[in-house]
Amino acid sequence: MNDFIIVNSEKCIKCGLCVKVCRGTLVMSDSGPKVAKDLCIECGHCVAVCPNGALDNTKNPLQKQVEIREDKLINSDTADIFLRSRRSIRSFQKKEVSRDTVYKLLDIGRFAPTACNSQGISYHVIDNRIILQEIASAIADWAEESIKNGALKNSPWVQNTASTINQYREENKDTILREAPCLVVATAKRDQQALGRDNTHFSLTYVQLYAQTLGLGSCWSGLFEYCTMTEYEPLLRLLNISKERVVTGGLLIGYPLYSFKRLVDRNPLEIIWQ
């Protein structure tokens, strides 16, 4: 049971930090930290907190961890501007996004927090323009059906959705996928759908924020996600996703057509102290 924790006794100063940040696997003994019971979720806290690099965990090895450089950290003012400057991009350039860039973008998503470090999110990337057009068409068909007698009939967003579909039909304008060159589809195991949906939102939020640093813009594809939640068969056939997995999110990616000059305001903060 102790095999996955390795302690370098020459480096270990028995400070106990690894035990304090552990959720219940490690205890401190006279000889140093040891495994009391295997409840390890592979979070890597025990390795990351050690000031001397004395502890290793084969489930989250020291050699795969990156030392934090203080000069690379941003201050609160910079973080405030960075977070507030993210916009939902609904107009994209015709320029394609290279697959290397998409890979780099999605790779940051795997570092987002997930429930009990469950992770488990996979991505299905669609950058074929013809398939994207077919997906938009399928969503439009579903939306029209749903407005009349389905999931959207009593939705508070029914008027907005109807307007979106009318523009799509009458103006031949892609108001559904916004003519984005890339659609990122997140999936999770079907038997972990609720957990997977939360994990997806954490991961795609990381992706959205990081996209700005690569000159990219993004937008949640709400109609796409809603359509997949109803398991609309014509759309699922286009996605060609395994029956064992379920769609948990969709994100449009591309180079923004316009740039924004100001940070917008939001509703006042609501908070209750207790």
C-alpha cells in the first residue's frame, strides 16, 4: 500500500506540510510521512508543497511537476483586467485555426479543477466547414421543432431562439455557430454525466481565458449544448461520438473579427455575510 509514496530521507526535514495538505492518505511518523490508508486522488499536493523536493508520488510524479517561478505570477490588478476583458465572440475572421494551436489551447483545460480530481473530459474537435454547416442545420431543425412542441416551448429564451432561427433561415446567416472555424465538443462518460458537465464547465472556462493569450476568441454554444442534452439523433449522428460518452459542452473557437476597447460593467455584487 505504501509503494506509491517515496521519501528521500536525506532531503526530508519532517516539516509535515505534505501531511497537512493531504486529504487523508498521509500521516507523519518518526521516520517521516507514510501512507495510512490509500485514499489518494492523485492531486499531487503532497509533492508540490514539499520545500525540499523530498517526496515523490508515483500517481503524480515529481518529475512531471513544474517549479513555480515568482516572476511569472501576475498581480491582482493585471488579473482583474485579464479576467474582465474576456468577451463572448460572435463574429469571427475567415482565418482557420491550426490544429497545433487548438491542441495547445485544449491542453490547458486539463489543468482546471475537477471534482475529487476526477478529470475525465475528452474533446471532439470539428474544423471541417461542411460538417459545421450540417451541424448548424440540424440544430435549426431541432430548435424549430422544440419551439412548437418540445423543450423550448415554455423556455424564457423562446423569443430569442425564434429570432435566431429566423435569421438563419431568412438571411442565410449562421446565427447558430456564428461561422466559427472550429467547434470544440466536450464529452464525459455517460454514467458520470452530472459530474462531467460540471468538470466540463471548469475546463472550458480555462480554455476560454487562455484563448485570449493566443489571439483567439470563443463563445459558449448554448443551442448546440441544449440540443445535445435532448439527444437529438440527427445531430448525434453528425458528431459520431461513442455511445458510452455524452456531450457535456460546446465551445466556438476562432480569431475575433472585432476588438473591444473597454471593460463592460455587470450587475452589482450581491453577497450575504453570516
